[in-house]
Amino acid sequence: MKTQFKTMFAVAATAAAVSAFWVSQDASVVQAQQSVASNEIPRTPDGKPNFSGIWQSMSAAEWSLEPAEARHGPLAALQAGAHLAFPPSVGYVEGGTIPYKAGMRAQQEENKRNWLQGDPATQCKLPGVPRATYMPYPFQIFQGPDATLISYQFAGADRIVHMDKVVEAQVDTWMGINNGSWDGDTLVIDVTGQMPDTWFDRSGHYHSGWDMHVQERYTMVDRNTIDYSATITDPNVFEEPWTISMKLYRHQDENMQMLEFKCVEFVEELIYGHLRAPGDPIGDGVTPIY
């Protein structure tokens, strides 16, 4: 019995020692990794983090910012089977739910039921901010000291972020007026003056447009990863400001480049098909329609 007790005590002591060793090692490894990650963040000549590169979200935010189960696509797309089904979403809204004002949620539910027909992106309209960031298409950042350009593959959308001055919105535009500033190593972009004709996702979450203020925050956690968040303030639709957050990842393929996705030509039949002369063929998606 004494031998057995001594053996059990030795095993327990060894296990405790090994556990303590690995805890200390894990802490050291994490600390070292954080140090390396911090040192690896690319910087511009003025010492700011350099966000220049091609980035993309790997989230399901485009389909639903709120948590959602997988579901059928729109009735018109049932023949596409799984191709146009909606994937599940873990949700990207802090707190889980978008705080709509009383009576405003009904419009979102109506938008969701008629997503394919109602989503402005179906007609290749520019997606607005923040949706452009997490659509399933890459975007490229060209960072400069006075201005930063963000160019999106979808519909060739662009944003000029003013870094040297504050520009006031004079008219509403699809991608808004963008003013940038720095909060330590975090790039902050304030977006105002957006059109009301954009949605936040394919689940029909919407906003009022001109009175909406979006504040984005880009924080580089290592050279290939950005912590991204966007806070939406729109007193016409929401009870209070709300925030979404997700990771953005740098494309690292050697041959990666931004290719054109000028989608206007893909919606000609959708928008103007009723004007086609009797007997003219419907486009096949390959041959241009003249």
C-alpha cells in the first residue's frame, strides 16, 4: 500500500511539474509570438502600420450579420440547389442582435423575403460601407500619407480616404465621404453621406442613408491579419449605435492580383430585358448583348 501510495504521489507530482512546465512554456511561446508579430507588422516611412495589400474577409457576414441557420435560397433560385442556398452565420454583431427601433424590424423581414429582387447588389449597384468590406470578393488598399485608396473587386467600387483634411459630405454617394485618422496604430475611417439604397447583407438589414454615420477601425495584429470593426449610428432606424467585428486576411499567393468584376453587363437582361425587340435572342452570359 505504501509503495502504491508513493507511486501515485510521484505520478501526481510529475504531472503537476509537467503541467507547470508547459504552462510556463506556453506563456513564453505566446509572449514570443506576440513580440514577433508586433515586430513583423509592416510600417510606412513615417512609422504607421502599412495596410497596403490585397485583403478579404472569410466570414459569412455577407449573408447575415446576425446569427442565422443555413436556409434555402430565394424561390427563383431553387433549381440551383445548394449553389444559391444561404450558409449559416455565427453572427458578427456585438451583443448578437441589431437594435432596430420599434416597427423598423418589419422592413428588414420584408427585405429578407424578397432578397433576390430587392437587394441593390443584384443589379450591380455599389455595396456601400461597411458591406463592401465583407462581400466574398477581395479588395486592395493603397496607403499614402495624404490619402488612402481602397479598391474593391465587386462592381469596381472605390473609396478615397482623406488623411490630411476633413471633407464634409455635400451630396449622398454610394460609398460615402471617407475621412481617416490614427488612434495609435489603429486606422480609423469615418464615413458619412451614403445613399439609402444599400443594404448591410443579403438578409435585408438596411439603414436610412444620409443620417447614417459609420466608423471603421482597422488594427493590424500581424502582417497578414487585420482586426476590423465598424460602428453604425443611424437614429432614424436604430435605438442605439451597434458594432460588427471580424478578421480580414491578406492574400499571399504569389500570382494574386485584383481582377475586374464589372458586373453591369451581367444585369443587362435583368434590367433591360423587357426592352428587347421581339425575336431577339436572350443573352447566354458569354456573348455580349448588342
